[in-house]
Amino acid sequence: MRKPVLIVLAVILLAAGAGGGWHWWNVSRFLQSTDDAYVQSDVSLISPKIEGYIKEVRVRDNEAVAAGQVLFVVDDRDFAAKLAQAEAAIATQEASVATYATRLKLQQAMIDQAAANLRSAEVDLNRAQLDYKRYTSLVTSDYASRQRYESAEADSRKADAALGKARAALVAEQSQLAVLESQRREEEAKLAQARATRQLAKNDLDNTVIRAPVAGIAGNRAGQIGQYVKPGTQLLSLVPLPRVFVTANFKETQLTHMRPGQPAEISVDAYPDQPLQGQVESFAPGSGAQFSLLPPDNATGNFTKVVQRVPVRIAVPANGPLVRLLRPGLSVTVTVDTRREGTAEAADGIVGAAHAEPASPGGRASP
């Protein structure tokens, strides 16, 4: 009886071994798995752009908020006063610009008047010169008195001087017009500066109301009523759920045949009976050690080779059964099937793989 039993057991063990070997050769050896993986999301840190005291808090921890919803309100009295001050400065500058516009019109009238005086002086000079020539001829023939000749000569010189004065007055008025034009441009520049100051004051006033940049769940709320805050002070963390992804840190030796687009099975530790089907999305441009606070310096005498890990981003389906239950920080186990071809673009973080290579039936990349 023992011999048949032993034969049956041997056959069963041989079949099990053959089945296991076949499964390993065709399936298991192409599955790359890691439990160094976590759910992550693009968390937005909410902070003010201005400084002041928080007047209102309109959000609670773990509350769902919509994009544009008011989260905090900072006391705006000082900013409203600065805006009013900027408005007053603009009114002053606008009045100054209008004054210069009136002065320019008046100056143009003065130029026209000086030009008319110049033409009048030219006519007077022409008449005086004609009289002077006439009396010069008459005095030589004794038809005119010496006194009359001298009076005509004096009138000619006087008219010539008056013409020079009129020309100088016209040049002066024209130069004054250029000065007024320059001053008006200066006042217009000050008006533009005042308007920019008003816009900055208006921006600061608007920034006293802190709104949600995206929709999500509020968490880690630190802002409280009466708290004095400055630009950069962290008030709240906004998690844009359910938009999450998985970051899996694979060993460098597991990346040989891994490409973007390959399917990945995600097992969440919190929900082990409900695996998710994801997809390899992208590779980090360097290993985790390269982006650490103190990157390792391998040019040392006591070098010890350590297998590096590269973060791989795994896309989570938007319509998955657990998508609304996942939270950043949850631990998961990721298994990537490298038998499948990825997308045309290879991983950015893998050196020398500019494009994905088609996999052969044996699972290795084609040459």
C-alpha cells in the first residue's frame, strides 16, 4: 500500500512543482512589487499675502470646501484707509494734470500774442527804415531839417531794438511752453504712480479675504480668531480629494523592464480586500537619496553600495471603489506587471531609455 501512495504523492508534488515553475516563468518573475508605497495628493498650503489680525474663521477641520470659498478674513481697516489715501492722492494728481492743461492753453495764447507783437515790430521797423532813408536823401538836399533827420534815425534804431525785444519775447514764451510740457508729463507720471499705488492698496484690501484656490477637504487648521499673521504663515492645509495618486519607491533593480503605462495593482492596507487597478504614470528624475536634505557623498574611503530606490508615480482610477476613501499618507502595496508594453515614452528617470522598447514574449526588451 505504501508504494502506490508514494507514487501518487510524487506525482502530485511533481505536478505542483511544474505548475509553480510554469507560473513563475510566465507570470511571477515579471511582477515587481513593493510595500514602500503611500497614497499622496497635491496638498495646497493656505497662507495670507498680507499681515494683520484674523477677524473671522469660516472653515472647520475636515470640512469640504468649494473653489473660491472664503476661508479666513483678516482685519481690513488699515487697508481700507490706505486705499482711501491712495484715492485722495489720485484726485490731487488729476487736479494737477488738469491745471497744467489749462496753463498750456494760456501759454499758447501768450505765444500767439508774442508772435503778433513780433509782426507789429517788423512793420514798425520797416516804416522807420523807410522814413530814415527818405530823410537821409532830403537832408543832403536841405529839404529837411537836421532835427527831423535825427528823429527819423532814432525811430529806426528804436524800431530795430523793439523788433529784437519781440523776437526774444517769442523765444521765451516758446521755451516756457516746453517747460510746461515737461512738467505736465512729470505730473502725468506721478498720476500713473498714484494709480499703481491705488491698485496695490486695492489688492491688499482684496487679499484680506482668503479664499480656497481649489476644491477639497480642509485639514490641519492653524489659523484662529485674533491671531496675528504674516505672509507665508501656514493657516490651513487643503487636500483636493478625491484627486489622489500613489508614490511607490521601487528598488533600482526592479526598474529594468518597467515603463509608463503598464498596469499596477494597488492593495491598500486599510482595505486589503478591495484592490485597485492603477497604471504607471511617471518616474522621478532621480533617486530618493538625490533629493534628500543631505545627499550621500560616495567619494569616500568607506563606501558601501546600497540599493537605491526611485519614486514611481502610480495613477489611481477616478472611478475606483475606494477613491473617496483614500487619504494621503495611507500605506499601500503596489505590484506592477512588466509583461505589458508601456506607452511610447519611457520613464524620464531611467537613464538611456528615451523611448519604451517593445517587450519580447520572454519579458525582456527587444534589442
